[in-house]
Amino acid sequence: MKRYGSFTAVDGISLRVRVGEFFGFLGPNGAGKTTSINAIVGLARTSGGAIRIFGHDNRTQWRQARRLIGLSPQEYNFDRYLSLRDVLIFAAGYYGLHGKAIAERADMLLERFGLSAHAHLEYTKISGGQKRRLSLARALIHQPSLLILDEPTAGVDVELRLELWEWLRKLNADGLTVFLTTHYLEEAEQLCRRIAIVRDGRIVTEKPTEELVADGASLQDVFLELTRS
Amino acid sequence: MLGNPFGLWTLVKREMIRSLKIINQVIWPPIITTLLYVFVFGLALGSRIPNVQGVSYAQFLIPGLIMLQVIDSSYGECSSSLFQGRFMNSIQELLIAPMSALEIVAGYVLGSLARSFLIAGLITGLGIVLVHIAPSDWPLYVSVIAMVSVLFSALGLIFGLVADKFDHIAILTTFIITPLTFVGGVFTSATMLPPALRSLELFNPIFYTIDAFRRSYTGESYLDPAFSLGMIALLAAIALATILRMTAIGYKLRT
């Protein structure tokens, strides 16, 4: 639960994401998606309830919990004084990781996300699509077990969106648990095995994707029906 | 709790890189300002002033000018870096990482300490070359710089958190730190002041810093340096405890 004064942003959301799952967390603007993510990663203090990351309470065992999470936030928040390569190396450093293995992993991620040619540029010199890819690379640098993506394809062109989907599928296939919020319902339908839909800070449904879109209804129809005032 | 020392060290490195990236904004200006003070006040006007604390006026100025720049640099480094991190959201990188409030505060403070020692070292070098004066009590020199830098770095972090816009950061420097520094003994010895003003100086915390620091150069001070160091340590402890508490509860950092 998360309250801001008398306003309740998240009201008793209770859900369990299974290990290795690709989980969709959908809802209209202001439904409480980003607040929920902030509570999971520790950017928001909850007003009640508990959050466990692979069994670690994110309040009492916050170090263990945070080491397991990689976050690609909705808005870019890179360090403006660092090159792309250093963005990754310093991010790993904040997790206590360093050395040759991290430098190699940073180079591997830059290569994998097509950013090697820009490794020594500052992030202000690269395009929006490249920033999205950098955000994903940074979220993965410390080898998290849970990847949280807050609208990872917002503002990117169709080609890059499809490319990102492919990468996300591969990461999930490799065993990474993915928690995705997006406004692109076809994205959630394509990628997620299970979906929760929130409205006014409450979960209105949580089902496997194929059950949600059974009977020929599209995810968009279901979403609109459940979230329309 | 220091459970992630490499995370702390990464933040220190990040702060040092930031200082070097904006070198024309944070390293050269204090050096050039000091040069101007030495030439105008020390060498030009100072030749008309008799010896102070057993040294020429230009030599007397050097420790005060070092303190002036250490105070300014420590406060500016921490307040602007933290505020910028909040403004650009890049601070979220630290907040989601497994770093405690102590590690975050220590990272900023140690980064600021490194910058302070760099600036102090450069001005000390200028003092040796231009007016032929060097510290005679190095342990006191290092202790005062370190304690003053910690005090003003912690104050900078407090204001970097409290501020809602860049303008707010300047309030403390414009209305409190700069006036208190200028009347705190950068340009004058306490013995030059009338007795009434001399007593008032005891209410100026910056007076303690300059008085103790000047002793590391001239061997003379108005107050017992142990008392001055105790005052600075007390203020630094209060400021550090305040910013640690603010960071731990996530004041203006976590919603």
C-alpha cells in the first residue's frame, strides 16, 4: 500500500511473479504502475504491506533484494559526466562489482545492444533509441535475476521496438524474470505469459495472457472494459 | 553500515571525475581568485601594512585564502552535485543500488574532500612560489582542511536536499557563508579588531576554522587550536548526523 497524504496511490496490490516468468503489469495513466515499481526497487516507501524479492524482504534485507533487481526506468536518468561505457562500469560499481570481468561484461553489453561505436561518447550525444538500449544494458550490467522495465519501448520507432522485443524474449528464455509495464497492449500480448491490470491502485484482474484474450476478444477490448470509468 | 565499500569508492571516483570535467568552473576559478587577492591585497596594498603574526601581510593572507576556497569548494561541490542528481534523476542510480545512507553521504563527502585537498594544495604551492610561505605544522594543516571540508560538505548536502531550485543553494553562501568568511579573519587578525568585535568573532564559526588553520602557518593563533578543532568537530558531527538522518529517511529522495 502507498498513500500520499489522503490520496491512496496503491491500495493493497497483492501479486506473485514466478521465477522465470514474463509478467505484464498494465493500467491506464495514474493507475499506480510506476508507484508500484518504485516501491519494489526502493524509490518509494510503502505505507503498509511487504515486498519480497526472491524471498528477501525489500525493507529488512534491502541489500540482498536490490542486488537481484535491474531497473530500466521510464525516464532516462544517466550520469551526464560519464561515457556510455563508464555508465555501465559505474552502475556495476554501485553494486559493489568491479574488475576485468565487469569491463568485459560492459563491452559485451555495448556490443549486444549495438552501442560499441559510441562507447566513449556521453549519453547526451546519442539518439533516443540508443538511450533506450543503454538503459537496458545498464539494468543488466550486474546480472540481476529480476528485470523491471517501465515502458521500455516508449518513444522508439517500430524497428527498434521489434528488436527490443527480440532481446527481451532471449533474456527471458535465458531464465531472467521480467516485470513489464507498457501502454502498448500488443507488446504485452506478444511478450507476457501472465498479465495483471490495475486501476485506481487496485488489481482488477490477473490471469495468463491466453485466458485474458480467450473468446476472440483482443487485449485492448479486455483492457478498456476493465479500466474504463 | 559499510556493507558496500566498493559502491562508496565508485561514488568518490564519480565525484572526482565530475570535478575534473568541470575544471574551468570549480578548480581554476579559486586559483585565479587567490592570485588576484595575493597581488592586489597582499603585494600591492599589503606593502603598506606592517607584519602580522610575525609574517608579511601577503604571507598572512595565504592560509585565510586557502580556508576561503576550501569552504566554498566543499559546500559548492556537495550542494550542486546532489541537487543536480535530484534534478536530473541520476541520483536514482544510487538509491536503487545496495548502498546505505552512510555510504552515499561518505561518497559525496570524500569526493568533496579530494577536491578540497587539490585546491588547497595548489594554493599552498602558489604561496610557496609567490610569497615564500609554507605550512610549518603539517598535521594541523591537514586536520583543519579535512574537518572544515567535512563540515561544509555536510552542509552542502543538507542544502542540496532541501533546495527546490538551484537558486536556493546560493542562499547559504550569499547570506551566511561568504559574509562570515570575510569577517572571520581571512584578511584580518583578531588582534587588529576592537575588543567588542573581537568578542563577536567567537560567535562566528568560520573564525575558528581560519584561526586554527593560520596557526599551521604562523605558529600563532588567537584561540587554543585544540578548542577551535573541538568546535569544528562538534559542528561537523551535528551537520553529518543531520544529513545522515535525512538520507536514511529518504527526505526528498524517496517518495
